[in-house]
Amino acid sequence: METSHDADRRLTELEIKASYTEDLLDQLNLTIYRQQQQIDSLVLQVTQLRQQSPDPGSGAARSLRDELPPHY
């Protein structure tokens, strides 16, 4: 009888651990999902900022005075 009680106790402990593990896995999946949403949003923001800022090699309007060497 003692072994049956011990086996029931061990089985109950394993079920509790499995339940906690499932809960933790659900929380981690939700965290990963939210982080991916944030990453996607940040990538979009960076793309938009890059489109707004002028490209330094794009031939933006420059003054010819900026082109003169300093001894002139």
C-alpha cells in the first residue's frame, strides 16, 4: 500500500511540474510575440527615418564656397 501512495504522490508532483512548465511556455511565447511586434515596429520606424533624412552622397545642394580649399 505504501508504494501505491508514493507513486500517487510522485505522479501528482509530476503533473504539477508539467502544469507550471506549460504556463511558463505560454508566457514565454507571449513575450516572444510581443518582442517581435516591437522589432517590426522599430524596423518600420528606422526605414521611415532613413527615407526622411537626406543621403550625404545624393548630390544635395551644396555651396561652392564649401568646395574651396581653405587657403583661398
